[in-house]
Amino acid sequence: MPAFTAATVLSQFFTSDSVSTHHSCCFSANSSPLHVNFSLSSCLLKRGCSLSPRVSVSTNNAKIDGVDQQSLAPDEIKQDRKSADWKAAKTYREKGHIFEGKVEGFNGGGLLIRFYSLVGFLPFPQMSPYYSCKEPQKTIQEIARDLTGSVLCVKVIQADEDKRRLIFSEKDASWSKFSNQINVGDIFQARVGSVEDYGAFVHLRFPDGSYHLTGLVHVSEVSWDLVHDVRDILTEGDDVRVKIINIDREKSRITLSIKQLEEDPLLETLDKVIHKEASVDTNSLDSDGNIVIEPLPGLETIIAELMQEDGIYDVTITRQGFEKRVVSQDLQLWLSNAPASGDQFTLLARAGRQVQEIQLTTSLNQEGIKRALQRVLERVP
């Protein structure tokens, strides 16, 4: 029976369309990848990885590049072995296959993962949130120490033989497994991870009780109130409810919202803010007895521009009131969630604590009004 070289067998395996079509590649390797035997393994099923061919490795009667190992110097054998493993790492990166790697140790920045004869690096930020959420009292160094000797499912995200850079991501492997279980509109219990100026990264808890994926709650989606500093609202470790509002599957990104699980408190309590039966100040009446309300700064210009839009026939300020809280000193326009009455829609304008209700007489539907408002706001400086 002819002898096959390790490099030849590996080359045939990595270029085989039939193998890559039917199986994800996930290898388990011993220290000397010279003689290669293929068998199906179910080792990954216990960790949720795809069933894939196993490569078991031994040194018996092996040849490298057609040369018997006994004719090669130890350094030459070692170098050829590493070259073959770098090719394997590049294939994993290109194909997006999952690898089961043993944690050999850690340093100040991450875990050291064995990949055949190579040792790669799993940065702490690329680890699954599973560990920190399971044992939040532990430091990342304590978690890393506990993981030493265990086997993790990871993906190769960098494989540069020239620069000797072999980088793994456990988050990418988790995305491959769990991202098909989420959809826009889903609501999750979650735990706040890091908090940044632009928002908070939040870990989603799945039905199995573990935290597998992470999404971003942008500062604009934290609260209906104006948020100057996310840290005033959210702290690392907080338990929150979030709604998925966008999933970018190409970039493996999840956008979340906290405020969309609550009604805007202004719209919810509009009649408490602007009482329909409130007494009218006689100084706010004109000579004909009509109510006169001084528009909020900048609102008069917007009303004049709205009257130039096709399908809008009349714009009138009907009521005003004051909130207990300051939303923003800047003028804001909102389309009320109050149902339309015939051809009349309600807009809300607010600045600081002051709120004004605007009655819009129009033939436009709600989407048409939104587009008209957008055009007006683009014209008004």
C-alpha cells in the first residue's frame, strides 16, 4: 500500500469540495501531525458544534513532502509540520469552520489555544459572555485560570504565517450556533456588560439560562428621557429587558432597545400634561374669544413650512402644558400615537418642560406626514 505524506493528505482534505460541502471541519490534534487518519467524531455534539471529520495524528512511518522523516533533521521536520499547520489555519479562516482548541494557558490579554503544533491567541474581548455572566464575582484572570486545560469551540479570525499571528474568536463560534435563534422583535432578559459613551453592550440570556450573544443598546435607545451619560442609567451587571430592533447577519451585529419596551411617558400621559378642561387665561384670548398660544421658539417657522407641503391644509396649536421633567431644551417634534380623527392628525412639540399640541388637517396618511416633516426639518436651519 503506498505511503501518503502528511502534507499530501492534508492538501487533499482541505481542497476537497465533497468534504467541505457535507461537513464542518473541526479537528482534534495530538502533538505531531505527521501520519493522518480520518474518522467521524461526535465529540462536538456535547458542546453544540457541528459533526465533523476528526484528524488523529501519530508519527509512525510518516514522510514529509515525500522524504522519510529519518532523512530529515529535527528542525526540518518541525518546520514542515508548522507550515502544514499554518495552511490548515488559513483554511479554517477562509471556510469559517469551527475548531476545538485546548486552552494551554493565559497571559494579561487572553487565552493561549493549541492548534496542532501551533499556539494561537484568544483575546479576552473575543471570549463568549457565558463565563463572566455565570460567575460575575470572578475577575477575567480567575476565569482564564479556571479554563486552563479545557477545550473551547473557536473560529480562526487571523492566520498570518509571516507575522506569526494566529488569532481566535469564541464569540464568532457562538454566533454561528445561536444567531439563527434570534429575530427582530424578540424580547430577551439580558445583563449589562461594558458601558461606553455611545451606549452599552448587553449580553442576551437564552432559554438554556446561559448568555451566548452580545448586542448594543445605543444611547438613543436607553430611555425616553434625554440621556447625557449612559452611566447615569446603566451599570455593568444590571439586569434589563431588551428588544431586538436590528440584526446585521453579515457583520454579526445585534442592535437592541430598552426604551421601546415602554410607552413614551409623554404620549402615555398626554391628557395629564395638557388638560382638556383646563381653565383658559383671559390674556391668551384674542378679540374674537379664540385661544392664542405663543408658539415655542422655532415652531412658527416649521408651521409655515408645513403649510407649503402638498396635502396639508391647516396647522393649528390647540393646547399647551408643562411636564415635571425636562426632556431637552431643543425643540422636538413628535407624531402622537393618538388615533387620527377624520382628516386630522395630532403632532406634539416640546422644548424644556413646555409641551404644545398641534392639530394637522391633511389628506396625507401617517407615513406621508412623516415624510413631509422630514422634508420640512431638512429645509429649516
